Amino acid sequence: MESRMLLLIRHLLLLFLCFTYSLERSNSTGVFRVQRKFSGQRQSIADLRAHDVRRHDRILLGSGAVDLPLGGLGLPTATGLYYAQIGIGNPSKSYYVQVDTGSDILWVNCITCRFCPKKSDLGIELTLYDPKTSVSGSVVSCKGSFCSSTYGGDIPGCSTDMPCEYKVQYGDGSSTSGFFTSDSLQYDQVSGDHQTKAANSTIIFGCGTQQSGDLGSSSEALDGILGFGQSNTSMLSQLASAGKVRKIFAHCLDTINGGGIFAIGNVVQPKVKTTPLVQDTSHYNVILKSIEVGGSSSKLQTDTFQTGDMKTIIDSGTTLAYLPEELFKPLMNKIFSYQPDLNFQTIQNFLCFQFFGSIEDAFPKITFIFEDSLELLIYPRDYFFENGDSIWCTGFQNSALQSRDGKDIFLLGDLVLSNKLVVYDLENQVIGWTDYNCSSSIKIEDDKTGAMYTVDAQNISSARSLDIKGMFITLVLLLQMTCIMLIIIFY
Ligand SMILES: *[C@@H]1O[C@H](CO)[C@@H](O)[C@H](O)[C@H]1NC(C)=O
Ligand SMILES: *[C@@H]1O[C@H](CO)[C@@H](O)[C@H](O)[C@H]1NC(C)=O
Ligand SMILES: *[C@@H]1O[C@H](CO)[C@@H](O)[C@H](O)[C@H]1NC(C)=O
Ligand SMILES: *[C@@H]1O[C@H](CO)[C@@H](O)[C@H](O)[C@H]1NC(C)=O
Ligand SMILES: *[C@@H]1O[C@H](CO)[C@@H](O)[C@H](O)[C@H]1NC(C)=O
């Protein structure tokens, strides 16, 4: 268990290394940064027009909504992650992939991967992808336009028979590398109330030949990771540019029944208030303006908000929430001032205490207020998690304790994103949310007919259930924060 804590510490350290690395423009051979579409400046009128033309094309084609069946449970004492089921290949096989709004490509473990996990303690059956056994599968050449646009130019030393390679480094220090393949993706297109029909589209994704770090271990193994980032390489961008979907998606991660809702399309119910996405950042960043503890009259007093914008990363691939020290300390002091007589104990570096009453009554609600007055309401059951009988531990983490250099990281993961409908409207570059029952349903608009269809929550069940009691905190390991950098390896 101690080594797990070391791993937890490593996460943030590497996250930071990734950040700094992607900030400086490196010229070193073979390292490319994935270019963002509107990097640097605001979009030009020509870009807007191009956007409109694409939008019209899409309307003519009639883009539909997509329902991704979801499973998993984001609690630190449970699986600590959420995964979706997709089909790849012809004939199609099922793959279970972690949904991660913090990274940019879809990849699955490849048949040629020697040390990939063969079984998973999550109780799901793992499948290795083999482009040769799929009639629609093919390896993407490094000469192709996908490769050159991903890496911003021709690939040195490339010849037609060589594959387009990739390497992704995640914030927790794990990494994956392999080559891009093209194949048919099968997904559930929403076709009516509570109804879907099978649909498919050709997409390019990674065939992972080498995984390191936690990705190589079987304890929480999945078939791969489905990055829901904004870059052109993501599944969402590819489906959108093929005119199949709009660039809007939503998730509702359920900590009560597991699973929840993960859908692509224009959510019309519930309506959510939104806040602008910060432009030209590699993650989904929004701006925090203030924090209230226990009601609107009690703003948290810190210098943080005087010194400028507080960028906050929204990341479904991370289990907990990480706050910069200058926010963490006053916030925790304020929270615990509600119960001054607690006896604290440290369990695997988590700050814990025994409490017999109702924590909902005993502790304050916290409100994070973002630009354009969008509020994120966090209940005691969200920032504390129960670990055994009447022992409660704190889910908020001090970024500074993870690593000295990562002290300013402010990242909100499943801990606070759960039990809310979170909508990412990339067409309008906003993100929004509202408290929601993630075991219920939402309504999505069908572009073609204008009809509104009900999409239900799902909980993909695993073959066997987890021994939750014995799994305390192992799961924090699966923090899949991100580094958007793709590194190409030369021969
Ligand atoms: C990158 O290359 C350009 C021109 O080739 C040079 O001006 C610049 O200093 C280099 N930057 C780094 C970080 O090496
Ligand atoms: C993809 O969908 C088309 C119809 O839209 C169907 O004819 C084809 O068989 C499907 N392909 C696969 C691989 O499922
Ligand atoms: C991303 O895709 C769009 C539309 O397909 C294209 O206009 C743009 O140049 C691409 N961006 C990069 C960095 O390749
Ligand atoms: C959430 O929705 C489900 C399905 O509609 C319902 O069974 C359940 O009672 C709801 N939970 C709450 C707390 O309202
Ligand atoms: C959801 O799935 C998990 C395991 O995958 C299971 O433990 C749980 O009981 C399921 N919940 C419901 C409401 O079916």
C-alpha cells in the first residue's frame, strides 16, 4: 500500500513534467506537439465560415446522437473509473475503454502487444485488436495525410510501408505506444425514445503495442482509453468531420448505481448553464472566480482570486480533485471549523476521521463559482468518502503535497463531476453542468428530424463483482490525467 502512495505522488509530478514540456516548443528531433485547431489567436472569419459550411454539410447528412453504454464506479473505494463499450472491426468485437476527457486519441491493446494485461480484475473480458482478422482493418501509413496533419508535417525517414506511430504519456506516468490503424467503429445511434440502432463509421485509432505504468497491470485493466479531447485525432472529431455527429457530448457519472450516461449530441433536457472554455489550452479548462462555504454569505478569503484567473481542469479520467495549496488550506480549515472536535488519523496518506452522525448535516456545502456565474455545488458526500465503518476520508487533495512543482495544479475529477450532467459544447466552446440523477435519462435532439429522443442511463455489468472492501484506494492509481503530447518514435 505504501508503494501505491508513491505512485500517487508520481502522478502529479509527471503531470507537471508533461505540462512544462508541452509549454516549451521543442525542436528536438522527432518530437511534435499536436497542434490545436485555433492555436494562439481567436478564430478568423474564414474559420467561422468553414465551420458553418461543415455545419451545413452535417445537417444535410443528418448527424445523429450516439449513446455510449457506460459502466464502472468513480468512488475511490470502488473501481475509481468509468468505461464505455464500443465495437471495432468487421466482424465487430466489443472493447471496454476508459472514458477520458483529458486526452486525445482512442487506442486499444493490440494483438502484437507482448506484455499487455490478459485479464482484468474489473471482471470484464479483455480483447486484443488484430487488424488482420478484420476485413475493414488496415494499418495507417506514415505517408498518409492523417499522420502528416497529426504531426504537423512530413515524417522524417518515412516510407510508404511504415506505419504511423504514436506515443501518449498520461499524467500518472503511465504511457502507451503503438501505431495507428483504420477500421470500422460500431456504436449505438439514438433512433427513438429509449431506442438505438447499430451504426458504423471508419475511424483511425491506436493499436497499442507497449503499455507502461499502471496501464500494464491487470488490477484495473481495460482494453484501452477513449480520449474525448478536442484535437482532430479524437474519435469525436473524426465522427464530427465525417458528418456523423455534432461536436457536443455529455456525461453523467453515477456513484449511486454505477455507470450512468455518456452521449454525443445536442442535449436539450436538462438545460445547463455554461461557462466559457479557456481557448488554446490542452485540456478542458474553465475559470474559477470564487468559492463559498456553507452559503452565499461566506466567500472563502484567499489572495488567489486577486492575483488573476484561476484555471481549472475538468477531467473525467481522474478520480479525485486536486487543489492548489493556497486554496486547499483555507478551504479545509473552513470545512473542519464546522466540527472542531474531530480526531484525525492518516490512512494511506488520506486525512480521515471517525464520525457517527450524518456528514450531510454536520458539514457545509461548498460552491465553486466559475466565469459567467456557473456554480458547481459540492456536497459533503462528494468531498468525503467512507472507508469502513464511520471512518470518513477527504477526497480533496493538496496539489503541493503531490509534488512541489505541481503545487498550482487545480484539477476536478470524478469526485466532484459525478452525479451531475456535464455538457461539453465544443461548437460554442462552452462547458456546463447541473445536479442530476445519473440513473435517470436525458433528452437529445436528432439533427435530421428535429425530434427529441430520450436516452437512458446504463450500467454495463461486469461478470463478477469487485471485493470493494479489499480495494481501498488502489484505484486512485488510475488517475488518467493527461498530457496531450504525442511523441513519435523514430527508428
Ligand atoms: C528551434 O529552431 C529554430 C529555427 O530552426 C530556432 O530559431 C530556435 O531557437 C529553436 N528553438 C529551440 C528551443 O531549440
Ligand atoms: C456499416 O453500416 C452499413 C449500413 O449503414 C452496413 O451495410 C455495413 O454492413 C456496416 N458495416 C459493419 C462493419 O458493420
Ligand atoms: C483539423 O481538422 C480541420 C477540419 O477537418 C482542419 O481544417 C484543420 O486544419 C485540422 N487541424 C490540424 C491541426 O490538422
Ligand atoms: C433516479 O432515477 C431513477 C430512474 O428513473 C429512479 O428509480 C430513482 O428513484 C431516482 N433517484 C432519485 C434520488 O430520485
Ligand atoms: C452496476 O454494475 C455494478 C458492477 O458492474 C454492480 O455492482 C451494480 O450493482 C450495478 N448497479 C445496478 C443498479 O445494476
